[in-house]
Amino acid sequence: MENLRAMKINKLKFFTVSITLFFFVFSFSFALAYEPIPTHRDLTKKIIEVYNKYYEPKISEQEAQWIMDGTVKEDIIPRWINHFYDPIYNQGWTGEKEGDMSAETVQKLSKIFISTSNALSSVNWLHNQDEQWKYGLYEGNQTYDRALKAFGWAENIKNKNFTSNAPSWVSYVSAYKALGHTLHLLEDLGVPAHTRGDTHADVVGSNDNGDPYETWVAEGNNGDLNFLNNLNLQNNSYCSKINECFINLAKYSNENFYSKDTIDDLKYSILKFKYQKLENNKIFLYREDNFGNNYIFKVYDNEINKNVISNPQVHKSYWQLLSKQIVLSGVQVIKQFREDARDSTENLALNPPSSSFSCDGVLCKGFNLSFLSLFDKAVGSVKSVWGQLANTANNLISAVKGVFASNYNDGFKQIGEINLETQTTKDASKEANGISTQADDNKKSDGNSKNDDREISKLKKEITSLKKEISALKNGKNQKEEPASEENSLASSSNKPDKNKKESNSKNKNNEIDKNEIKHPCFFNTGGNPSHSGMIINEIAWMGPSTAPATNGWS
């Protein structure tokens, strides 16, 4: 008995853990693996736009497309675990600040489902070719160093400085695409959650709803960058080396802004306010950043007695300052890339690479397995197939509707256009009175369908029969005759003396017949003597209860 109970408990635990893990993987996939939001693409586009305004040679439209392609693809699973950098503690993603889940639990689940490799800081990930080669199934090596080598090698081949069997990744496309990956890493450091160790993944069971700031930026036109159209780069010396650009931006984000789960966190320096404003029972606290800009950095909500950043005014204040520094840093990164690429070209010309140098394979430097990535690809494939099936079905339905509409459109009207007195009934009425109808003309000229002819003929017969019955009732005759007009029939009937109509005539002074007073005429000879015979009842209506005798039904 005890063994059976233990087995049931173990099965229940296994089932519970399995369900929990499934929802963790499923929700994590959809929390972080949706199609890229336009924020990164728009930031990169603005960076290129500002760079081309001030520097030569300009980034061409084709090169810009390659760069933005890399910017978007850097978010593929599981690359984003390497998009964190805490400049205070010099570390990457640790799994902290994921709602009710401990950092240890998050890391273990990450090892099983997200990536078998350890997460690196974005500054390390930026250069670590050996580690990025392990991501062969997930865009592979897209380091800044690879971008420089690909550009230098392609430039030397173009200039015919040497000829060799270059690897497949050696091209201008590869170089600018890797530069796009680099810009994505930089842009993520303009998000406080990425520089303050806040995991911010909206995962089922974690009680974490994600980062409200990133969510706000992605909604509607909140991420608009038109306010940077007149950005001035004069005397801009924000950074001069690639690593310096990354570290400086990370420090600015960490030291001046909060993420949702690190407000007044004692792990970091507490941000002090300069002044405050009271509005709608909320206290908006302002401070000054490193460049002398005053901005709202948090709100004290008196209703819940808590400091928060989940406020549109706070988000807008953050975006206007952080996006500006992202663009300034991004311009410097492209400028630095141009300079470093020129040096790479010269160095490779002096020291031609070995023709045997190649690292294209998935197993080039090892292999990183991501169950979540495979799951996401499977879901993506299902979505794609389902989308194609849905489109095919919609096209088929539209085609069928088109066939029916083309064949029968003339015979149908929208409900709002239907006239209760149709032309067919008008024509039938005129025909019954000997008047030429439009239907007759159309029949002579164009010809109607046989079905229409049958319907009209049937309707004529019914009208004729009805008029005969009315005439018979009014004249007291039960005979067939040619149909006369309804007005004449009523007139002749009203002029005949009839004892049954005296009461009706007294009510209608103008000799108009009340239709409710019309009685069936008696056709028997009134001069004879009455006789008695058995009564024949044609119809009877029972008015009594179902259980009472028949004699109770009448009174």
C-alpha cells in the first residue's frame, strides 16, 4: 500500500514538473521570440541617417539593408541571453529579478531549454568568436572582429591584392550584417533592465510581466525618433573605441535610470531627486543626468504608497534621453568600424591569410544546443504552414464567391434595396385589368426565362380565380364568368337590395360596403315550407378542459 501511494505521489510530481516546464518553455518562447519589434530597426536606421549627414564615405542603401538585417537577426533564440552587461559588477545575465523564481532556478531551466552554453556579457559576446561559432544553428559567428576580417578580406580580393579560396562568409554582405549584430548589442545597453541585471521575461508562473518601458516604446508611435532630426554631432567625443562606446552607454543607463524590479535597489547607488511635482495624487521626482538634462526618473504613487516607473511620462522621459545616447554611440560605432576596417584591409594585404583558413561548419568550435530555439522554429514552421493553408482557403472562398456573384448578381439585390411592391406584382395586376405591362414588352424584345413566365402565369390565374370568388359572393351567384374590375363588382353588389345588408347600409351612409359585414348569400327558395333532417357539422372547436365530459365544453 505504501509503495503504491509513493508511486502515485511520484507520478503526480513528475506530471506537475512536466506541466511547469512545458509552460515555462512555451511562454518563454512567445515572450522573447515574437517577430522583432520595429524599435531596433528604427534605431539603426536613425543611426545610419545621422552618420551619413556628417561622415564620408556614406553608407549606401544596400549596405544599410544589410546592417538592418543583422540588427533584427541578433534577437534570434538563444542569442539574447548574451545581451546583458552590468558595468558596476562587470557581468552579464545572471537570471536575477525574474518575479518569484530564484536566479538559481532560472539558470537551471536556461541550461536545459535555452542554451547549453553559459551566458556572456554583451561586451564579451561582442568579440568572442570561439563562443559565437558554437551558435552555428543560430546565425553563428557575428562578432565585431569577424565583421572587420570579412570586410578586409573582401576588399583585398576586390583590389586584386591577392587571390585565395576565401571562406563563404568572406563578403561585404557578411561584414555589414555582422555590424548590424553589433549595433543591436549596443542598443540593448540603452535599456536599464539590460544593465541592472533585471531578467524581465514575461514567463508563465514567474509572476513577472516583463519590462513596461520596452513594452511602452514598442506601442504605437511612442518610439518615434523625429525629435532627433536636428541632432548635432559637433564636439561629440562620447567614445573613440568600440568597447568604450559600449561601456559608457551601459554606465549612463545603469546610473541614471531604473528598471521595474530595481527601483531603489540597494545593490546600486540610490538615485537622488533634484525637485518634485505633485499631480493627480502622484509625486513626480526629477533629477539631472550626466549631461545636465532634467527628467522624471520615478513616481511616488500615494494610492499604493510605492515608487514606480510604470507611467507614460516616465517612459517618455527615459526614451528621449536614452535613445539620443544610443544614436550618438551608434554613429561612433560605425565611424570606428570604418577606421578599423581600413586597418584590417591593410594588415591582411601585408599578411595574406592561409587559403585553408575556414570555420564554416556547425561543429567548427563546438556545438550549442537550444531546445527552445528548435521549439520556436517548429512553432514558426507550423505558423507558416497554417498561414499558407489559411490564405489558400481564403483565396478559394473568394474565387467561389466571385463565380456566384458574376452568374447571379443580376438576380439579387441587397436587402436594403428590396421594394415590397415588386415590378412583377405590378405588372401582374395590370395584366389582370387588360393593361400592357413592361414584362410583356421585355418578353417581346429580350425574352424572360421560363421560370419567370410560369410564375407570372400562375399569379395571373390566382388573381383571376380570386376575383371570380369575390364577384360570386357579392352577386349571390356561384358561376364562372369573365373577370370584371374590382370597382365595378363592388358597385353592382352594393346597389342590389339585400335584407342581410340593411344593418350594414345603415352604418355606411355613403353605401360603402363594410368588408367585415359581407355574408354568404342563401341560395335556397324562400317560398317553401321548412323541413327537418339530421344536422351535419363541418367543423367544431372544443372549448372545454381535456379531462371533463363533452357536455361541459359549452354553455
